[in-house]
Amino acid sequence: MRLPVRLSALACFAAVLLAVSSALAAKGILHLKVVDSETKAPLAARMHLINPRGKRQRVPGVPNLDDHFTFIGELNLELAPGRYTFELETGPEYRSRSGYFELKSGDEDNQTLEMPRYVNMEKDGWWAGDLYVAREERDLETLMLAEGLHVAVNHAWDNQRNAYDGQPIRDPLALFGENRGWWKLGGRDERAGGRVIIAGAQKPLAVQSAKPEYPPTLSYLNELNGDPAVHLAVDAAAWDLPLWVAAGKVDSVVIAGPELEMKGAAAKPAPGSRPADRLLYPGVQGKARWAQQIYFHLLNCGLRIPPSAASGSGTTNNPPGYNRVYVHLDGGFDYDAWWRELAAGRVMVTNGPMIRPLVEGRMPGDVFTAAAGQSLEIDVALNLGTRGKISYLEVIKNGQVEQEVSLADYAKNQGHMPKLHFDESGWFCIRAVEELPETYRFAITGPYYVQIGDQPRISKSSVKFFYDAVFERAGAIQLEDLDQRNEVLEMHRQARNYWRDLYERANAP
């Protein structure tokens, strides 16, 4: 009686082998090559590939995330027969391509896709970086090449993990190619007070055991002892932004962060975020405009802090550099110089359009000066590149839209905006926003500053915006331990005093 059973099992096993063999035989192979349309040089690329069943197609042996994978130059795709649709990207300075191909059983085909570049930021001295990437170290070079990034901060630690715990820390800076580098020991502390990104530290911060309110983030930041190699980037909407500003712990403000995603905006805000008024800032675009508005308030306080950007790739489905900050360097690329010029404000933040400002030969972060009683007229011009539809360009002055120029008028005036007039100190920047209902895609230059006389412009209403935030935040702190509570509240008292003193020096509404 056992023999038929054994024969049946063998028959089933043979059937499985036959099915597997047939499935393998049925596959086709596409030899894919991606090149620059002008130079014919191979390009690293990101492909979004949808299979005949309407599902994303994962590809082994290369970095995969969500609905896309990344590779350098050439790739052999071994796929089941059928019709495949794709979108191909080689970084935001190239036009994207989309299309389809069909494979039949046993097919072997070759396809070369040429990618046209529409802007070359590097040629004009602009180098792209992303302050928050959380991907496998082995994939960083491929990812940076595919996205046209020159600087990246890979997050090896956060409040849940420390990838280097118990491991020797070798050189934390990885340079490759002629003009690229990434920091291995980046990380973040994101708790009740909001998110702060730490780049350039020589070792991870021990925040893994921290509670929501204690030890306070500021105590960890104080451990860094003002190391000039460390860059602290804080979310614009972080509740403790005014606390950290008062303590001198903010090197840049993230106005395009991980919650701003390629396919829309994250459903949940970042931890510790100050909520926006949903009537004033509705929907997907509201979150992005709220972050900018907070940043504008900061500038209206007479503070000169640059904006920055972070994609959160790996904790979000964004590719690295989806949100990016371009930094202008005189001469060629230098990793340390990139960080110095970021801190100096020579920046442009974008997740879409490409702005290269031409403001009387000066870069963002510069200060236009005049004697008390005089006025200034500034010639604002720019070069603009975009893959999306933009209806108009804006000049923001002291937090308000001062000028709105159609692309037709921009072209007619050969890239020049109307002259910008200042009778008193202030600041301005240039912004472009694409027309997309499902997400917010924009570019904005770092601010230019104007100082007439010996005082910057300090707005009472903007200072009060942060003063009130300190009070509201302190009132929400919950700590049962009295000593811990007093320690944290003392930090907020000092911040309150900072903003109160600044309010007393305010010279504008």
C-alpha cells in the first residue's frame, strides 16, 4: 500500500520541478542601458517598473524601495512575459522618461534609453545635498549617483537604534568620485520637542533610552560643546525650535522635510510638531506652507539662519534627495566648504524647480547695506529650469509676497523681476511653486538680507509668535519627577527671557 503513495509523492515532486523549469524557461531578458543623450556617458538611474499584473516589480541585486529600484548604467532584467510600464529618472536635473515594453517567452532584447539634461547646476557652482537619508551603507554610492547628490547624511542612529552600538567607528566620512561624500554617523533626536538632525558628530548621541521629555534634547546638544564641524538642522514646525534658537543650537531650519513626500504628504506630522491652523493651511500644501511661514517668522525676528532640506529616504518612500538643498561654492566641490557655505546661507531648497539666483552678482546669505535714511533698489534676476508647470514666480519680502511674475513676463524681461525697493531693513527671497494638486513641489532661495542703518528689522508680531510658543510648550510638559521637571522648565524660562528681551528691541510691527 505504501508504493503508490511514494510514486504519487515522486510524481508531485516531478510536477513541481517541471512547473519551475517551465516558469524559468518562460522568462524573457531585457538588457537595459541608460546614457546621457548628449555625451552618451552611462548614467545611474531610478526606475519605477509596473508588471503585467499592475504591481510594482522588484529587482534582486540592486537597491529597492517602495515602487522603485536603482542601478548604475546597465541592468539585466529577467522578467515573466507581458507588458511592462516604466518611469525612469536620473536625478532632477534630467528630464524623466516613461514608456512601456513587451517581453515574450524566451525573448532577449537590448534597450538603450537616452536621458536629456535640462539644467546643469554643478556648472553654475551649485551642489546638492540631503540631510536625512536612512539607507543601507552599501547602497549609498549608487543612490547618490542616481539622484545627482553630492552630499548626504546617512542616519545610523535615532531614538530606537544605534547601528554602531558596540562597533568600532572608522572614518565617518566616505568620499567617492571626484565630488561626492556622505557622513556615516548622522542621526536624529525626535521626541516631544520635535526633530533635530545631527550631522558631523564623531559619535552617536545616546538618545536610545531617552523618554519623551527627559533628558531634554538640549542637554544632548550641549554635549557637542559647540563643535564647529557639527551641523544641527531643526524642523521648522518643531515645538522646541524657539528653545533651541535661544540656546544657539540651530544651524539651519528644515523647511522641506520627510513629511513632504513625492506622492503627497505624510498622514501624520513629525513627532513634536506645532500644529497648523487647518483653515489657514489646509491639505497637502498647507503643511509645506506652514513650515515656510514659521521660518519666515524667524527671519522677521532679525535672525539670519539658512533653510535646509531632508528627504527621510528609508523611513519614508522618498528617494534620496527628493527634498534637497543646493549650496553654492566658488571653485570646485569641497566637502567641508559645502557645510561652511550651507551655514553661511548660500543655498537654494527644492523638490522640483531649479532656481539659480542672479541678484546683482550676489548669493543668498549676502547682506545689502545702506546708511540710515537711505533706500535701496535691488535688481532681482534668476535662471529657472523646471520639469513641471509653473504659473508664476514670487519674490517674498519680510514674509509676504511682494511680487508675483508670470513666466511669460519673466521670459519677456529676460529673467529679471521688477526692482525691489527697501526703505528699511528686512530680507527677501525668490520662490517658484509647481501646479500639482496631490503634493507641494517648490523651490526657494535662501534669504538675502537688507540692513539700512545699524539695526536689522525685528518684528514684534513674529517675536511674539515664538514667545507664545515657549509658554504653550512649557505648559504641556509632563514630568512626575520634580527635579527633572524643574530642570526642563528652567531651560524654557531662559528661552522665554531671550524672546522677551528680543521683543523689547523690536522695531517693526
